[in-house]
Amino acid sequence: MKNSTVKAVLQDPKLLQEIQISGWVRTFRSNRFIALNDGSTLKNLQCVVDFEALDPDLLKRINTGAALRVMGTLVESQGRGQNVELQVKELEVLGDAHPDQYPIQPKKHSMEFLREQAHLRIRTNTFGAVMRVKSALSFAVHQYFTSNGFYNFHAPIITGSDAEGAGEMFRVSTLDPKDPPLTEDGGVDFSKDFFGKETNLTVSGQLEAEAYAMGMGKVYTFGPTFRAENSNTSRHLAEFWMIEPEMAFYDLDANMDLAEDFIQYVVRYVLENCMEDLEFLEKRLADEEKTKPQAERSEMALIEKLRFVTDQPFKRVTYTEAIEILRNSKPNKKKRFTYPIDAWGADLQSEHERYLVEKHFKCPVILFNYPATIKAFYMRLNEDGKTVRAMDILFPGIGEIVGGSQREERLDVLVEKMRQLGVDEKELWWYLDLRKFGTAVHSGFGLGFERLVQFTTGMGNIRDVIPFPRTPQNAEF
Amino acid sequence: MKNSTVKAVLQDPKLLQEIQISGWVRTFRSNRFIALNDGSTLKNLQCVVDFEALDPDLLKRINTGAALRVMGTLVESQGRGQNVELQVKELEVLGDAHPDQYPIQPKKHSMEFLREQAHLRIRTNTFGAVMRVKSALSFAVHQYFTSNGFYNFHAPIITGSDAEGAGEMFRVSTLDPKDPPLTEDGGVDFSKDFFGKETNLTVSGQLEAEAYAMGMGKVYTFGPTFRAENSNTSRHLAEFWMIEPEMAFYDLDANMDLAEDFIQYVVRYVLENCMEDLEFLEKRLADEEKTKPQAERSEMALIEKLRFVTDQPFKRVTYTEAIEILRNSKPNKKKRFTYPIDAWGADLQSEHERYLVEKHFKCPVILFNYPATIKAFYMRLNEDGKTVRAMDILFPGIGEIVGGSQREERLDVLVEKMRQLGVDEKELWWYLDLRKFGTAVHSGFGLGFERLVQFTTGMGNIRDVIPFPRTPQNAEF
């Protein structure tokens, strides 16, 4: 008999039919009621066994975590909490889970403990819900771009360039780590390395995406990127996935339109497709918030926060206007910001971004036209000579979720900027070629996928929205 | 006025309407006909300029590769080769492409030359077609798995494990490459490295996928994997993308059913969605084949080869049967195989795989139940004690395209096998946990995405189906 899934059975229950289900025991109570989960959905299937008819040795093996195959008849449930249940006729224990040894018992586990059991934590309700929502978000990303005329492309992971300067990089090498070959002047001879030069893990696929946009028009990458930064925070990973669209002939306004439409689409997609998991996660978050001091609690429940993003246009504000607002704000005057705002040119911190979104505008905010001095070399210089066509999208709770810009398409301006900042022209010869041959206005943005998952699931620590997190001192599994 | 795309205009031409298009000049002939391409589709839009009304200085700048914005009226075309054309009223050169400097002139370029111009080759018909088909394949992968109840998950790229043994690995490190810290006994002290241990780039996400399948039921990865092997062939990359589904409660038969259905789905998807690009690529391939000796030419045209896969069931044959067929085959008897087949236990080479598919069965073939000695430690041992539940799918032209297996779910058998092969049990403690707690029959397979793209597009060299290939001595861009 073919296996059904719990999701299929609960979505369209065929009463009085014989079905077979395989899954794992979540709980077993009164020697009678098995809550069986197979990962297809948050809900369990209640399986009712007749313990008097069951071999006592078999009965003892029905423990939390054990894998079972059950066969029986689907009937209306007499009990509360479910509409249907399975009257078990046949039961096989596929794999035991000894109650003294299996770590994931039906009780509250700390997130820290579960991180140490990252291979097993996916068997909990919380991680099942997070990862199903994450998978739905991932599909929504591909669907959005595909249906809007974008082409997916794979930016290289190993790169010979370290020019982008987005952060510290990991070196990739096959040289003997202890006795590397040396050059005549005593440095490591990377010409003997696998790629014939020093190589690193990419920090961003943007520059390569620009090359592809200048041929295919609209492209996007969705792949892993890396930062070798010693940041042990709840918002940083050494390895994370980025979504980076890049569009020829898009100016900053078109870029902002796209980013807003894109984010609203993917968040709406999970609201439409993952409500059961979201309701569970909302409740989990509410329980967690109760343990925090009042001041640190979120003003919005999870689903309310998602609708806050999907149901209203984002407010667009120049950096200059934002600085005025922040300078005159109550927390600034009362010196409640950790980083007081006193002059134009200051880099905004999360506290400022959240003030603008949560207190001042009470809607998602797009800040644009930032000072050139605090942004990257490739951003389009405005006619004022001091601001660049950069934009950041700010969300409640987390601050910046998207960073993007119109790119500098003018060869002379770009070269001048690279010289000022010491970016190597020789290494980026091909990037300059894009301005030498058929250059045009173009734009793009980047969105850290795990940040989006954090926002959407309400998980406080980014290590809990990726299966096997990589952080300083940690590359287990 | 909003930009249209060439694809939108040609799909649904609104005659006599004013439209604006931005794109790049492919050719300009008779000072009158611009073939404009914007990457959205293979086809160009013919833009007709009135050269007598145009500023001669502007006219001179309409060169191959230049970026233009044109505005005008869409009319029925009088010429051959297109139904509609744009009568240009306004023309702006956004970016020049000097004919003496721009490398991608409208003539035949060698693939080797284009690889050196990987940032510009996407502006050619061939690479545009390949990358559009590749993008469609990528979307089809996500759509297939999502609509079949699979969850996407991200396997880690940086791994502390080197246990899988699928190939040589790249080391990832932030230690000083010249003077790394040493331990007391003189080895490199990796406890001082970023992750507190030696780390490498992953060769496969399978083991982690197994952990996730044992919680979520059906999962798949689609991400980059790496091999530090010095293989300079047309089929090997140091960095490539793999698709790896993993399913709890699937035995080898269910695994084969899935793999066959999956491949047929994605190939059918491009037949239904990319016919224009496929027809172009078929013609390209036919032209290329003409330059080869008769014996090396493919017997099938590109689209015929795709239908060969979608239109018939795959033949399932045991390894043992295949060896019998090969041993008694004409090329074996006439010693025409480079590696003659004389005994059970031999590893099959591409020549044998292609013989089975192209000459003997004349359909895609799934070989299964391989000798345990030539397969990996995690494959399910059969009751005969000498074969494992492995399967490979063989395709015309390329040989193996999929490799998979039912996984060994029995703790004692797995541990015994790891000891025999010297696989470190301590390092894979978490993998063994999956057999200690709630173990069950499960299966999965891996498909190298670029190999699939090669098959689907007919490109002879794998370096031409990835934007910026990484191979020994080459990590440019």
C-alpha cells in the first residue's frame, strides 16, 4: 500500500478508507493515542491503538521519536482537538528511540540546547514551522522573479577578487597549510595554488550580476555568501544566503518600486500559504515575549507585523530628511539614543532606523540618497556631488532589510572613485569593461535571506532560521 | 514613458502604438536597420531609422554593442524575417561601443575566446539562449519539488567534516597563510582558525539532507558543491551546483520512480517554455557537429534527444544484467572498448554507459544494485551481502546524469561498514544519531545541474553552461 502524508490526509480526509502512514511519534498517551508527525505539516495525525490487542513488547517501543508505519481506517474523531483519527489495524516500529537516550523529549528545550542538536531539532514543532515557512519564501522568490521576466543566474562562490570590500573574506586553498610554497621574496606563492592565484569565498554576487544584467536585461542571484567577521550576535552568520536582483535600464526609482513590490509579494505569499505555521510561530513568539521586560517587547504580534508590510505603501524619505527628523526627535533630544544624531553625514544605526519605522512614520520606510562617504564605490553619484543613489529598506523590529543602489554607469566617474578609495582597477578590468562597452543606467539590491526569514517567523536569533549555522568557533555537522 | 521589453513587444505587438525600448545594438545595416536586443528573448527588434533626418554624429555611434534607448511607432514590417518593426522617432545612445575595441563583433568567435570574455559573452545569441534555458530549468526544479510536497533546505557550504569521501576538498581558513599558528607537536593549530577547527568546502549536502528528511519527510537541496580535483575535461568544474532530494520512507524503487518523473518533468518544461532558444541551440549544435568526423557525431538532433528522454519510460536493469550484456557485446568482443569488461565487479565507464543507452536499449537506462565495493559507505546493503541499493541514470551522449541510493538505515550495518572503510565515527556522531533515534528506510539522489544544462542545451563543454567557470588555474572574474 502506498504511503499517504499527514498533510494530504488532513486536507482531504477520506473517511472509512484504509490508509498507510509513516512518521515519528510525537507523544503517546493512555497507551492508546499516538500523535504521529511526518514533517509534511505542523499537525499530527491521531492514531488510536487497541492496546489490549497489541503485543506488549511492541507497545513498549512506541516512544517519542520512534519511527512507525501504521495502517488502518480513517474515522471521525470522538475526542477534541481533531476532526479525524486513524483506527490502527497494523503497526510496525521502523526505528526505536530509547526514552533515556533520545534528546528531543516532549518538554520545553532551550534554543541553545537545540542548536547543539541541530540534526534533530528539525523534529520539533518550532523548527518544522520555521523551515516550512522558509521553503515557501524561497519558492516565492523564484516565482516572483520568473513571472516578472527575470533570469536566475549563478554567481561564482570562489572568487579571485577581493575588491568589493563588503567585509572580511575566507581564503580558499589547497596549498599545504603548514609549509606553503614561497616566492623568492618570501611571500606565499599563490601561483602554485589550485587556481593559480589567491582566492576567497564571495561576499556578494553583485558585480557579476551587473555583467549579466548588461546582457540579459533583468537577472537575479540566490546563493550563499560569506563574511569572516568575528560577530557573535543574533543577526550575523559567517555563511548566509543572499538574493541579489540586477536590472539594466532601471534607475533608483524603478529599483525602489521593484524592491517594495518584491518584498510585499513574498510576505503575502507566506500569509496565503503558511497560515497554520505562522499562527503557531505567533503564539511561540508571544510566549517568549512574556519572559522579556515590557520595554523590549514588540508592539505588534507576528501576523500583524507581516500585514504592516503587505498592506501599506512604504514611505520614501531622503537621508537628509531623515537626519532632520532624527535630530529633532524626542529620544535624540533626551539623549536616549546610544549614538546621538547631530550632523549630516552620520551613519544610521538600528536604533535610528527602528525609530523612523516604528515611532515616526509607522510604516516601512525606504531611505535614499545617502552621503557618498558612507556608501560603496559603485553607487551612482548624484548631481550634487555629495550624495549617491543608494537606498535602504527599513522594517519594524529589525531595521535594514534591503540595501541597494543605482550603479555608477559613467566610466570616468567610476574610475575616479575607485582611485580615491584605493580599489584595484586592474583586478576589476572586466567590471570597467561594462562601462566601456554599451554602458547604461542600471540598478539592483541585496536582501539577506535569513534576515527575511527571521522577520517572517519572528525568530529572535538568526542561528535558528538556518539548518546548520556557521559562526565564529562553530562549524559542527 | 515606461520601457517595454523586446519579448513583450514581439509576443503581443500593439501596432501603431508608441513604445520605448532600451537595448544593445546587435547589427546595424544600410544605415537604416538596427537589430536591437535586450536579453529578454533570442529575437531582436528591428528598429528602422531615417538616416537623413538623423544627426550624422549620432549615426556614427550606432555600433554593435552600443546601448540605445529608442522611441517610436510599432508597424507591420515590409521586410522579411520579422512581422513588426519599430519606426524610430527618437534615439539616444546611452553607452558607446567602439568598433575597434569592443570584442564581441558580429562574427564567429571561438568558445575559447569567449571564455576569456566571460563578462561579455552573455551578449551573444548562444550564451543568451543557454542561460535562459538554464534559468527555466532551475525554476522547473523548484516548481517540481514544491508541487510534490518537498521542502527546500540549505545544506551548509563550509563543513567541518571530510567524511563523505566524494572527492578532494578545498580548505577554508582565515589563518595567516605564511606563518600559521602551530601546535606543540608542530602541526597547524586549526583550533585558532575562524571556526576553531579545520574546515572545507562541501562536496555534497546529502548527509545533512538525510537529517532534514528524517524530520520534514521530503526535502531537497539546490546549491553549490566543490571538488578540488585537477580534472581539465569538458565535463568537470571545481565549483558546480547540485540538486539533492532526500526522502524518508522511500525505498530504491520509489527513488527510481521519483528520479525518472523529475527529469522528465524538467526537460518537458523547457520543451514547453524555451522552444525558440532550443531551436537556435539545435542549429548551433548541428553546425558544430558538421566540423567533426562522422564517428563522433551525435545520431540525434538536440530536440529529438530531449524527446528521447521525455517520451519513453526509462529501462531498469540490474548491474549484473548490464555486465552480461556488455560482456557479450560486439565492441567488447572486438576489443573496441578502452576498458574491456571481463568480470562482475568492474566499474562502468562512460563508453559502457553510452553503449547500453544508445546501442543496446535505445532509451534512458537506470542501472541498480551495484557491487558494494565500488559504491559509498552509506548505501543500503542488499540481503545478498555483496550488492548495494544504488542506482545511476544513464543518458545518451553524456552517460551518468543521476547517482542515488537507498541509504543504510541499520545502525550496526552502517557502523561495521564505516569501520571497514575507515570513515571516522566520531566525526559523524550526528549522522549515526539518525540511525539511533527513529531510523527508517530512506533514499535520495544527486544530479549535477550543469550536466543537465549541458544535456539540454547541447553544449559540448561544461565551462560554457556556467557564467564564470572555476577550473584548475582559473578563477577569473
